[in-house]
Amino acid sequence: VAHAIQVAQLKNLVAGTKYGVVVDETTDVAVTKQIILYVKVDGESRYVGLRDMQGEGTGEAIKNAVISLLETIGASKEDLVSITSDGASAMVGARNGASALLEAWCGGPLRKEHCVVHRINLATGDLFDGRSCSDEAVVRLASDVESCVRNCYLFFNRSSSNRQELATISKQFGRLYLPKSWCETRWLSRYSAMRSVWLGREAVLEFLTSNMARRYSSEAAVIIRMLDDEAANYEG
């Protein structure tokens, strides 16, 4: 019932009006490649759905998945005016990219937009990679932050007892922020991982300086230095 209501609402949204699409690739737990699609109308973005891709993530496979989803909501191809993507070659290739193929399908020029968040992520990665940035202090800080977040997550993820003890200590500080995984290709996970370590640093330091952490002295020392000394330098 919920799906039927969603489809009906989307049909009303795109009926007789110009619209754009936001397209991205995703993968389910079975490692099946999928397309996730949103439509944009008058500044409002609405989720349409997911569709398995028949192929290896080519522009043709992406185009077919997008068309299939648009057909489920009765969207007119003549009203398609823009496409936003992550800027991958399969999306924006001049001849065989999904944008070019969708442009041919709808019979008119499309405004092709490179998602600004993807662009910021790429620019930030270039800034801190040591090749684009000449400030050694900035490069070192970026490297230390990443190492700290990764080490914190691995340290507590390996032991359920350590993780449980950290949760108990965190409650004493009135907030629960357990270290999270850092995923190189997912900037939202990187932000979430950094935020959880930063906001939960008092509890992490409390655990690492406790008797319980003595058997991890070498690992603990590295994280303590990063969270304590580097944080002090950052705040200063």
C-alpha cells in the first residue's frame, strides 16, 4: 500500500511539468549493482527507487535502469531537463555516458550537473594528499586525524568487552559516541567517524589511561598522543 501511495504521489509530482533526475550507483549486500534515483521538481527532490543494473555499471546499463524507474511513475521523457551525478565516466562520458544516452533518449539537451558534494570531497582529498598542499603541518594533521580515527575504531571493534566498557564510561560523561568505521569512498562515513571520535574523546582517553588498557600499552599510547596532544594543538 505504501509503495502504491508513493508511486501515485510521484506521478502527480511530475505530471505535465519539467523535472530533473539525481542518479547514483549503489551496491546491496549481495554485491548487486544498483541505481538509486531521485526526481527534482521546483527545487523539491523526491526518492523514486532502486533498480538492479543489468551489466557492469556501463552508461547503457545506467540509462536503462533510469528509464525503467521513470516509466514506473509515468514521467514524460520530453519533460526531462537535467541530470545530476557523481561525475564518473560512466555517467558523463561524451559518447557512451548515461547522461549522453539519456539526452538522446529524451530528444533534447540536458543540463548536466556534477554533484557539488562529490566535487568538494574530491577537492578536499586532493588538498590533503601531500601533492597539492605545500603546508607540511596541514598534511601531517590530516594524516594524523585519519590514523587516529582508524586506530580508535579498530582498537574497540576487535574487543566487545572493550567496547562495552567504553559505552559504560561514555554514559558517565553524559553522551554516547562510540568509534565508527572510516570508509575511504564514503565521505559521510568519514565525517561521522571523525565526529564520533572527537565528541567521545574524553571517554576514549579515560578508557585508554585506565588499568584495563594496560595490556594494550603500545596501541593506547599512539591513540592517546593523537587525541590528547594533537587535539590540544588543533584547539590552540
